[in-house]
Amino acid sequence: MTGAALDAAARASGARIIAALAARYRDLDLAEDGFAEACARAAERWPGDGIPRAPAAWLYRTADRAVLDALRRRSRRERPAPVAPEPVDPGPTAEELMLDDALLIPDERLRLIFVCCHPAVAADARAALTLRLVCGLTVAEIARAFLLAEPTLTQRLVRAKRKIAEAGVPFEVPGPAAWPERLEAVLQTLEIAYAKAHEDAAGAGPHAGYGREMLDLTRVLAELLPDEPEVLALAALVRYAEARRPARLDATGAMVPLSEQDPTLWNRALIDAADAYLNQAAARPTHGRRRWQAALHATWCRRRNLDEPAPWPEILALYDDALRLGDDPVVRLNRAVALAEVAGPAAALAEVEGLDAERFRSFAPYHAVRADLLRRTGRLDEARSAYGAVLALDPAPAERLWLERRLASLGTV
């Protein structure tokens, strides 16, 4: 019971506590270590002492003391000693400042995301660092999202933390003048966090809550920045994707591919809201990648029932448009799915075999797409191997069930 309470408190408040400690001590490693120590002490004490009335406050105070203890130990080891902050702050705490309802960003988690996407952090590490600190994604999950090897991402995170510590980067909620330079990293953070929720069709995994959170955060962000087309497009595509969630599982709990989902089960209110955001984005003069992605979702969501043909030709044309804007291996992979339906699986497989397999080694969709194309072209031994590769990447339960059925349909050798 106490373990569940600790897990819930850490999941709900961990990011806020770490960010508040980072704001106070300007050292992310100290903040993370302090929070980890607080969780360890809670696991030791709560079973005997009982769950505190305010678990998050208990964790924050304990983590704060743990950081101070660490600084004092460091000061005794090193000369000249670094100056540790006084334990009693005469003004509002960093956490109180984070929670100030008068701040212009009216959502606590969105404030933290803007705080962590500081321009002093290298551009290629801002979103990754924020996903780690604020969203609680593991290094492995973030590395897969960015198609990076884990050691490479770890090095980027270490460099980012060192830069923050050495430069004394203030962890303060930025004003509107600082929003534009942080916006791309903020959007990237939100879309990757949402992708973790979306890839879990059953909504049973550790990131299931992100779906609802991203609906809220993208709405708040669109209200703050109503003239930013990429913000509006992200708000639209999150709604299109969430609208389809009621049709993403069959009666046995297995994933249902998009082309086989019953459109009558989709949430039409969310689709209408998405259409409104997309229309606002389309009215702006510039269009980026997210505007195009939202158009893809919109094309699918115009289907009214399973009697209507799937819009594969339109989807393929949109992918072709995207490639004219700039080459992208993930776009090529997704385009292959549409190409298989328009030109046949052999043509699509040739495209997929031309991609950099090593780069996609830990990217589950690559192995899933390749397995399906190998199955449809009769290369069954290779299809079995490809299904094995994606199952080894620990997909969510609904996706695992669907993949295992596909693998079983190939029979045994």
C-alpha cells in the first residue's frame, strides 16, 4: 500500500520536485540524486510511520535536506569549499514560484517544460533533457524516439547538465519574450511525450496519462500562442489521434490497425475540435512539418465507415509532398505502408530495404512494417525474424498481442 502511494506521489510530483530543486541549487545531478534519496527514505519510513498527509511536500523537504547534506559533505572534501545555500530561504521557494497562479503560463507542467527548454542547453539536447526531467521518460525511450544509440543520448544529457551547472543557468519561468526561442523544443517535447501515450493502444502502460495531459497542454499552448501554426497543428493532430482511441482495440484487447478501425467508433467531437485547429493553422502563411502531419490525420478522419475505401492514394500523395519538403527516413518508412496498398508490397519492401537498418535497429515500427511486407511477399522465414525483432523491443500489451497473432499466422517452420 505504501509502495503504491510512494509510486503515485513520485510519478505525480517527481518532475516538479526535481525542477524546483534544480531552480534552487542550479545543479540537475544534485536535484535528481536528492529526489532519489528522498524516495529511498520514504520506502524505508512510510511503512512504519504511515503515509504523510502531503506526500509530495514530504518528498520535497526530504530531498531538499538530502541535497544540503550532499553539499556539506562536498564542502568538507573540497577546498576551497563551494558555498551551499542557506537552509532557510527568506523569500518564496523555487517550488512556490513554480506554482504561482499569477504566472503567464497557466499550467504547472507546461511552465516546467518552458523552464527546461533553456536556450543555454544545446539545441540537440533540450527536448531530450526535458523529456527526462519533466515527463519521466527513460533514457532508452528517449533514445528510441530520436533514433539515437543510448550512449550517444547519455553523453548529450551529461553535457547538458554540465553546461547548466557551469553556467549557473537559472531555472526560472520565462516571460513571453523568451518563448519563441524555446518553442520548437517545447513542441518536440510535447509530441514525443504524446507519442509514448499513442503507441500504447490500450492505455495501460506507464505513460497512459499523457494522452489526456497532452490534450490539455496543447489547448493551453494554443491559447497562449494563437498565431503559431505549428502550435495549432500539434493541437489538431493530438485530437485526431485521441479521437480514434475508442476503435484501437478489438474485443480481445489486441491492437486494430488504422485502416481496419471502425470510424463510427471515433470521437467526432474531438475530430471537430481538431478540424478547427487545423483550419486556423492553414490560415497562417507558413506551414511546417506538424501542419502536414495534421493533414495526414485529417485525411483518415474524414472516413465515415468501413464501407468507404481507405484513403491510401491520398495518404501516399501527402507523404510524397513531405519528401519534397525534405528527406526523412521515418517519413520514408511510413510512406512504404501506403505504397504497399497502392503499388503492392514488393515495391514497398524495396523502399524499406533501402533504408539504413542499423539506424532503425531499436525502432519498433521499422521491424513491424518490414515484417508485414516480408509476410505479404512470401519471405516467411525473414518475416518471422522481423516479428521476433519487434517483439524483443517490448511493445505495449495490445501491440504485442497483435504482433504475436501475425507471427503465429505464419505457422512453424
